[in-house]
Amino acid sequence: MPLSTPFHERTSAACTSLHWKDWAGYHAVCRYEHSHEPEYHAVRHAAGLLDVSPLFKIDVTGRDAAAFLAWVTARDPGRLKIGQVGYGCWCDEDGKVLDDGTLTRWDEQHFRITSADPSYAWLLQNASGFDVRLVDRTDEIAGLALQGPTSRAILASVVDGAASGDVGSLRFFRAMRARVAGSPVEITRTGYTGDLGYELFMPAKKALAVYDALLEAGRPHGLLPLGLDALDVLRIEAGFVLMGVDYYSARTCLIEAQKSTPTELGLGWTVDLERAPFLGQRALRREQQTGAAWALVGLALDWDEFVALHDRWGLPPQLPAGASRLPVPVFAGRRQVGYATSSTWSPILKRFIALASVRAEHAAPGSVLRMEVTVQFERRSVQAVVTPTPFFDPPRKRARAGDDA
């Protein structure tokens, strides 16, 4: 049976839909009311507050902390400055992705890994010979994601003392420490929505006070509690991959064809091949010479053609109420060249969009493909143009106070 997060007392009371799911062994709200749409629009036009406590949080400390993480991750953490956050992935010896996540450097010898999959045992197996200490702090640290254009104002209004000014100046993918409602809070300017936003981590025992303070401060700014259904639409608009949907951890794959390299997932930019050896480096160097076989791309579907297919049956266009995680074939002519992994109607862009894994030769922006759709139990297809991601990328995501676009 799933466990309760430190915020369950509040989230369960607000969840009138009674729609929950299991997220890494914890109860997680899918949507708070009968529809996820108010939560989606809150993030794009005001702010949303999401319980992210189920994220795995592992502290890596010790004299060899940077060297150890340089060995197990594809991105060199030694380049991170204190107070900086890096995004990347880690691979097996064959260069296949095990997981992706963030790495925050809090001190010269103190890093924290935040990820969707439990990696503690794997990290421990690879720690031999390094002077490091690994501590899984998942259960003792609660997490919140405060996302949306009014998130900065909300957060600045609740942090204690002079730190409110630091919130305004905090740069994209940077971290700071503060206090909220008397509790120590670690703040990173990160998120999974592709919008202006922050993630806050605090002792689980003091989590409710922080949650209450944010909700109270957020009321004048349009803040709503946020569930996973709305998040799914937001992260597709942002072009963010989701493990178990857009790719699978190499440790759980049954066959080689299910595994992916960073480049095949659009994460090649996070890999630093020209440095000291790390797990998977040799395989990734070979791939660099031969080229990746697959690519994760964005697709923009032809809405007029989609509507026309429904017109033939006298039906209005029909799409799932939220994001779809159903994999469907993608074609070049009559030949299948890949599959869409996630798709959604984007309310803010007014477009039918998808993320897809396709053969590398069909991944160039502007390539015209076709994606399978089903209308009245008949399988058809509509034009799908390869489109750069993120689909939605507002300047405010990276801007600091005073220079928002």
C-alpha cells in the first residue's frame, strides 16, 4: 500500500476528485477536482504547488565526492560551482541511460542527487575505492515544486528576513538556503513545467508549516494545488522526457531494443566526453563516431487533417482529456520509423503535439512524418512535422526579477 507524504494531511483534504496514483511508493494526487485544467492554467498564468516528496534524494559527501560523481554520471559535476544545479543522466557500461535527474552542489564536498528512480544501491556498488558517504534522505526530506509566473512573488513573500531579495536575484539552475515559517528550506530554481519556478526541500517534520505559508501567500496570486495530470501536459509542452514513458531505465529493460543512449533521448548536450573516464564513456565515444540510431523529437500534428478524419463520421474531434502515454506508430510514407511516446493537446499553444522516438535519419526539424490516430475504431494517420522542443519556452523561465519578458 502506498505511503503518505508529509503533505498528505493537506493534499488529501483538498483532493475532492479522490483520484490518486502510486508515485514511487507514495500516494500522489492526479487532479484535485474533476478536471486538471484549472491546475494547468494556474501554472501557465499564475502558480501551482506540487508535492514532489516522492523524488529520491541522495546526499553524497566526502573528500572524493566530486571525483565519485564524475565517475558515475555523464556530466562532470566538478564544474559545478557551490550553489549551482546541474541536470544530467547516468549510464551503464554500455552507455545506456539508467536515470536522469538533478545534481546540486551545496559545498565543496557535499552534493545532492534528485531523481525519479531509486539509485542508492547502484551508487553504493560503484563507490568502492572512493572516500565518500552516501545517505538516502528521501523519507526525511519533503519537497514542493512552486511553479508559474507568480511563483517568484509568492516565494519572496514567505522567506524570512533579507533572503526575500535573494529569491529575486536567484538565477536559473542555482540554489540557496533560507527559512520559511521557521523551517530551514533549501531552494533550487528548477522544475518540471518549463516555466518560471522553484523547488523547495525541507525537513519532513516541518513540512506542513511551509505548505500552509505558501498557500496563504499564494491566494492573492492565483496559486492552486497541482496534481500529476496537469503536470503531464506541462512537461510535454516543455519537451521533458519521463522515465517509464519516453524511455526506460536500462536496468529494467528486457531486451536491448528498449534501451537508449543519452543522445537518443536528446540528452547528448549533458554528456562531457572529453574528460576523465566515466561509466559508459567508451560506448558513447563509439556512438559519437558512428552516429546515434534513434532520436527523440517533437511532433506538431496537422489539426485540420485530424478534424477532417472526424468529419467523415460526423464527429467532433476527440482527444483524451489530458496527456496520453499510449505509444503509437510514426511513419515515413508506409514504413514505420518510430513511435510517439507522449502526446497532448496544448491549451496555451492551441496545437496537438507529441514527443516521439524516430530513426535518426528522420529527425531533422521540418521532416514530414505521419502519426497513427484512431477514429471510430479505425486506424488512420495524420501529418506530423518534426518540431524543435521545447514547444513552450517563455523568457520568464530564465529571467531574474526586473528583467522578465
